[in-house]
Amino acid sequence: MTQKLKVGIVGGTGMVGQRFIELLDQHPWFQVTAIAASAGSAGKTYEESVQSRWKLSTPMPEAVKNMVILDASKVEEVATQVDFIFCAVDMKKNEIQALEEAYAKTGTPVVSNNSAHRWTPDIPMVIPEINAGHLEVIAAQRKRLGTSTGFIAVKPNCSIQSYVPALHALLDFKPTNVVASTYQAISGAGKNFTDWPEMLDNVIPYIGGEEEKSEQEPLRIWGSLVNNEIVKASAPLITTQCIRVPVLDGHLATVFVSFENKPSKDEILERWLQFKGRPQELGLPSAPKQFITYFEEENRPQTRLDRDIERGMGVSAGRLREDSLFDYKFVGLSHNTLRGAAGGAVLIAELLKAEGYIQAK
């Protein structure tokens, strides 16, 4: 690619927005040309607005320090400066829906990290290795929105990335019942230990709305495109508990699963080893070469040791064994702000570019 696509980050001052800034610095296909946030931040340089609130361990990229933040609500002003946007705003659901549709109607593709549109019937919610085919619904969405180039695509909840890929590789064996408990990092709430000291030496057995998302969103990921809408799958039956634990990054899941056609342990491990999706076929820049990595050691994967596997874009599994109540149980792990948030959205954008949905204006 000789000329990079121009990218806007709407909601660029929060933790996920900062992760977008980090990931897009020196990206081979994309270049940040606009950062937008609330009216209170608009008019300041990015460094002025964020310096004391920069939450990442890597330094703020030089390229964005002097960029003047735009008002995210001034949709036309932002849209004229970009080919597409990432959206990671902190607003009410109906406000996010209206904002993202406003951008799409300007002819600007929107890749959203927000949950607001995850159940809009003609908006694809995508894990690129799993349901790239759902992008086909964009044609119907564009017709509804009255645009030939704009659209919205969304990323699913960060918690499901820790176990859905491992289950997806086994769909041929028809999983019937799944119990998953997720142990989720504090960065999933947009916080670190400095601004959430209550999490030190503590576990909170509740994350608002997370269990509903963890039980239902996998079924939409596995759903079918019917009459220009995505209809969720009816199986497997999933029940979850979602728990906040005192780690900075990384969501770990313990999973129990039964199958209609029980595979052998060797068959499961082979499916995990060989599993590839569209990003691997296309060689996308952010795609992990090995999507699912299995650890033979009894005490792996560990959150701190293994969350950064494949630059944080791979998922890992371990402790696969037969169970006395279910067929099998295992442990899964994913990086919640990389694979689960900004990194997953960047990979979606790369897929959309490679498949011709995002182009230079």
C-alpha cells in the first residue's frame, strides 16, 4: 500500500482510545489524522488533554502530542478529515447509536468498540477469525442508512474472546452446554491500580451487565445471515459468572463443555493447533500467526505470563481434561485491551480494508 488510509479516533482520550493511539503508531496501512473527544477536551492538544491521564506503560507517540482534539459531536468536521473512524466513547447507549449512525451517514465507515449496536440486526459484530462472513450484511445496512460507503461494524465484548475461539474450533462436534467463569482485569473497566486502589488484595464477584453479554453474544457470533439480518444461533446453552480480579490486563476463563458428539482430547488439541481464519489467510498486519496456543504445563496459561502472546492478539488455552459432570474442562486466556478491545477493532478494520469495504474517500 503506497498511501495510508486516514483514521479518526472518536473517544481518543480514554483508555481504549489511548490503546488505539498506541497500536496505530507506525501502522503499515493506517495513519491517525483526527482525534475527537468531548467538547471539554476539544481545542486542546492531545498531550495537554491526556498527559496526566496516560494509562499505558509505553510512552505517548510523538505523532499525536500536538494534534488538536476535535469535538466528537461535530460529525461533518471530523468526517471530512478521515477515511474511516474507530469509535470508543463513554456515553449513553442511545447517544452512541445516534452518533455512530450520524458518522456512517456521512459516508464514513465506523469500527466501534462500543456495545450500543451489538444487537442491531443489520450491523455485524465480528471476531475476524470466526465470522468474517457476517460482513455481507453491510450491504443491507448501507441501504437502510442511505449511504453507499458508510456503515457500522462492531467488536464483541472483551470477556468472550477468552473462550469463544476455543469453542468455535470445536463446533463440528456440536457443543450443547457450556459453563464459563471469567476472571477479568481491571483495565476492562478503564482503570488501573492508581485510580482503583480498592481492587488491591480484593476480588469483586460482580461486573454489571457482563454475564448477559457473555452468555448471549457468542450466539450472535455463531448466528446466520437471514433476510438481511443476523439471527443468533440457538445452541449451545451458555451460563457464566464474571468476576473482577486484581490484575491489570488479561481476562482468564474456566470452561466446562459437553458435546453431542464427544471428541477425543487429541482431536480437540489438533483442532486448536490447526485453526485459522480469514485474517491468517489474508496475512493481515495485526493477525496472530497462531490464533490458539495450547500450553501443556499444568499451571498455564497464566495471566501475567501469557496475555501478551502473539503481541496480545493470540488467545491461549490449557488444562484440557475430561470432567465428571461435563465432557471436558479447560482454561482460556486473552488480552482484554488488545485482542478484546482496540487490537480486535484494528484487526476488523484491516479485514474490512482487505475485503474492499473501507477505501480512501
